[in-house]
Amino acid sequence: MFFADRADAGRRLAARLEYMRGEQVVVLGLSRGGVPVALEVARALGAPLDVIVVRKLGVPFQPGPPARSRGRTAAPGWCSPCRSQRGDGMRGSRAPPTSW
């Protein structure tokens, strides 16, 4: 599925979450790319929006620019790891398994 932009993605996501309208929910947007998506969801659901400021966790031992990411971190103790369908998000990163 392709989206015109992040706002379009948010509107499409909001359409799928319409059943949550009227519930006590807060929409959280991760800083950078997630906020425009979350804004559209919050608007459509009539829910409050909050933002979590995060920093990308790069993959160690990757050649070239650090474009690859395996998670996000915010305050100490808050980490959102990226995972593959098998749950082994670091496999294939050339990072030694002891660093996972």
C-alpha cells in the first residue's frame, strides 16, 4: 500500500480506527515522521494528541551512512525496538549476536 504523504497515511489509519471514536484514548506520535500521521488520527477520532520525542537507534557495524534503524529511544527505560516478522530485528545487521 502506498500513501501520498504522511497525512494521507494518517487519514487511512484513522478510517480503520473509527470504532475507537468516543473511547478514552490518547494518540501518541513519535517525533519526526510519526507526528503528521498521529495528528490526522487524533483529529478523526476527536482524541487528544501527545508527542514522544525519540532518537533513532542505529545498527552498529553498517557500512556507509547510518540510515538503517533498529529502534527508537526516548527517556531512560523507554525503547521501542524494530522487529522483523520473525522477531529477530538485528539478524542480518552484521552486528555480533552478543550486541543484541
